[in-house]
Amino acid sequence: MAKCDFCGKEVKFGIKVSHSHRRSNRTWKPNVKRVKAVVNGTPCRVHACTRCIRSGKVTRAV
């Protein structure tokens, strides 16, 4: 679910390193919103990250 339909941004995995250098797995999740947008001339609900919404890649349907 956490994937942008426009740019393909999705969950990234990495390692959290504490002050004592103990390592554990962690994730970075994109800020994805479910918005009503115009796709191919018809309004439908899509998942879009806030960067795509802000930059104008997503045409919002009213």
C-alpha cells in the first residue's frame, strides 16, 4: 500500500545504529496519501506521495 502510483516511491529498508553501535533493522516509509485525482480523463482514487502532490504531478479532482 505504501507506494506512490506516480513516481514509484516505496518503503526503504536499512539499519538503525544506536549510540553504543548496536544495530537493528528499520524502515523508512514514504508520506503517501489517498487522493482523488484525474487519471486518463476520469476521476479515481490513487495513492500519491506528498512530493508529487506538491510538485503538480497529480491533478486533483474536485
